[in-house]
Amino acid sequence: MLKEFKEFALRGNVVDMAVGIVIGAAFGTIVTSFVTDLITPLLGLVTGGTDFSNLFFVLRDGSPAGPYPSLPRAAEAGAVTLNLGVFLNAVLSFLIVAVALFAVVKAMNALRREAPAAEPPPPPAEEILLREIRDLLKSR
């Protein structure tokens, strides 16, 4: 059983998959930082200073009662909140990852495409004549 596991683990596909998972996790961190640290502040600037990470609605006040200046303060008070900003950040992260993966898959598919096969050359005249003779003999 150990031998079978060793053969399975050392196959190229498993190693490639492991490398892909590690790179994907690192890419996820980069995308999260990109959205949180670059895109969200720019969207906040365009929308008049709204900080999307702190965009939330209080459904039920905690102790002490609101208003709360930030989402962490609302969480500390035990308030029940609808966290639209956190959700928006997650959606932006997903969209960026989806676009990046689409671009990678499209590039890989373009590399895999082979040139269309050239049409085979027409048969020599002798072969065409022999086919015609064969067909005439069959029809008799």
C-alpha cells in the first residue's frame, strides 16, 4: 500500500496539482490585498469617501447602542449587522480571480491549438483514371 501511495504521489499530475494549489493560495492573497488596499479605496474616493469595508447596516443594536463608527466596533458591541462592504469586497475578489483565470485558460487554449491540417494533395491523374475504369467495370 505504501508503494502504491508513493507511485500516486510522485506522478506528475499530483505534483502539478499541488503546485497549482500553492500558487492559487498565494494568488488569492494578492487579489484580496489588491481589492482591499487598492480598488476599495479608489471606489471610496469616487463615491465621495465611502469606505466599503465599513459599509454595514445595523439590524439590532448591541450594548452600548449605536451608531457605530466602524464594523469592528459594532462587532465588539455585539450588534447584529448586515455587512455589505465585506460582501462587496468578496465579490470584487471573485470577479478579479475569475477574469484572471479566464485569461490564463484562454492563453493556454491558444497555445494548445495546432495549425489546421493542410488539405491532402489531389491524387495523381493515373489514380483518377484507374478509379474511373474500376467504376465502369463495376457498373457492367
